[in-house]
Amino acid sequence: MDLSRHTSNSGFTDWTPDRLPDLTGKRYLITGGNTGLGFEAAKVLAAENADIVIAARNTDRSRQAVLDLNPLGSGIIDAVSLDLSSLASVRDVAEEIRRRYDSFDAIVNNAGVMQTPQMTTVDGFELQFATNHLGHFLLNGLLFDLVENASGRIVVVSSIAHKRGQMYFDDLMLTENYSPTRAYCQSKLANLLYAFELYRRLSAAGSPVSAIACHPGYSATNLQRTGPRGLLRAFYAITNRIAAQSAEAGAIPLELAAAGSEALSGAYYGPTSRADMTGPVGDAEVVEAALDRDDAERLWSISERLTGFKWDKVLRRQKAA
């Protein structure tokens, strides 16, 4: 039985970056923007004269990315050091960003890790869940008013792996039954549960901020080389050559979600051919598990407790305004 569906009807089936308007005066924060999908998206936005702030762990790569992006357009390119697996790092970088900037037209939640061996963060969380979900959950909340100032967007990058995901609420950190793939798929399902719950809460509060989700299909990036080990890495070495699309193609949904005038709040965009692995970009399919409101509310409550951040305070302010 097919349990997948679309969350929107956006009116296009093959969006391409040449539809982007001039982005002079627009500012985008891209996590993991120093390499892979994030860097490819940054290149396209920078070429339309956007200001770009890269938030990433590897400062050397970030410095090089800034140098590479600077000649592409007239926008200002900047970088900050961010480790999403550390709540302290997220809080520190949020303070740094607030000192430098007063608004963002989008925060692109792009950075992540994939199918890593079992590892625990400094906060005691499973690495993939912490990096892919909790770090972004906190970062978006801490910087929400800056997005609000621009009536901007929060972009959540998920994956077709969400279709194999399950939320293990009794053991979210998978301490009893860890597998690299199980943890990754759970984190990507968490991304969508969060994105759609954020959309519902923003709508209820009357917020001008949009929540838009996307996925890159199967794109050849550093994720397949830096996370998986053993047979998984060997498998990706083969499939990246014969089945994957380029990171440039995989970044198109991110560019649409971040800056495309056609993008709708609450939508989910990505490649739409070959089981959503490649092909033209449009409304992508989600499985019913990603639309489960009870699970979304449960995840939201748990995420607030684990990060120590209450979204209600920023959403109440918006509703009162």
C-alpha cells in the first residue's frame, strides 16, 4: 500500500535556479555551507548578489568557501564556526550572529552527518539525532526573531531516507538497538516532523515566517565518504558513480526553498524521478509517518526539554503582536 503523499500543490514540476530573482539585500544563513550541497546552494544565491553567512565546523574550509564565493556577486560573504552536535556551540554562535546581524531572509538547515558509528555528543545525545535535528531546532529558535524581522524562511533539509524512518520514542538515542542506518533514518524523519509542526505553529501564531522542507534526492557528497564505515562506505563508492546525481543538482531544492518566489510554506520539495532520487524538482512525497501530528507534538516537547529552549516564548510574542 502506498502511504506517501504530497503536502502541497505548488503549480510547477521542474523548478530551476534560473527562476531566482536578483537577491541584492537578501541575507541567508546556511549551516554546512562550506562544502557539498550547502556550498552549491551558496554559490547560486551568491551569484544573484545575496549576502551569505556560512556556519560550519571546519574553519579552514569555511575560509576557503568565503574566498570562492566572494567573486560571484556583489553580496557580503561571511562565516561563523558552528558545531551543531554541541548545544553550547549553538548558543555561542547564535550570540555571535546576533551581534553581527539583525535579520535573515532564510536559515537553511543543511548541515548533517550520515550513518556514523555509534557516538555520543558532549551533551550525552546520539550524534546523528543531535546534529541533524536538535542542533537546528535550537539554532532556529534562538535566531527566530532575526528571521521574523525579514518575514523570512526556515528551511529544513530532510532526505528520502525519512521514508524508512521510525521514531523510537522509548529509546531516541538508540542506546539499546543502535544501527547507523536506523539512527540516520530516524533523524531525517524527525526533520520532517519538526518542519511540518513548525509550519502549523507558525500558521496558528499568524507569523510571517515560512517553514519549508526539502530533500536533495540521492546526491554524491562528502556525507557518503565521511560518515559510513566498512561495507556501507564501499557500497556508496559504487552507487555514487552509477546512480547519484551531482551535488549541484541536489542543491536545487535548497535554492528553491530558501529563495524561490514560488515556494510555499508547509511544502516539501525535491527531485521527483527514480523514486525521488534524481530528476526535475517539484513537490516531493512524504510518508504518512512524517505527517503524524501526535508524533510531531511529542518530538517537539522532547526537543524543547533536551535543548532547554521553549519555542512558545517567541511564538507567543508574534501572536500578541
